[in-house]
Amino acid sequence: MVTPPNHPPNCLQCTYFFVTWDPRFPRGCSVFNIKSREFPSYEVFRATGKHCPAFQKSERIRGTG
């Protein structure tokens, strides 16, 4: 069993994160189909009380731990 992190995952490193064209809601998550002013992982935490279960580190990210 994987121990959940003590902090929300960094959406900028997630495969499912995207930038929207909407200046009011510039950040999005394709898994939860949400757009937000905050990072989507914060919205998931607010709604469920748990950190994002869908985080998957993007292959585009290199050299970061």
C-alpha cells in the first residue's frame, strides 16, 4: 500500500494538468474535468479531504526528483 503524501502533488508535474484559455480559470485537470484559479489538486483536496489520487508524473518532466 502506498502512503499518501503530506502535501498535495505538484500539478505542474502531472500528465493530466493543462493550461486553459480562460483567464478566470487558467489551470485544468483532464481526469477530473475541472478548471480552476488554483491548482486542481487543491480543488480535489477541498472537495474530498484527500490528496489527488490521479497524480501521474509526466514524462515531459526530466531531472526533477
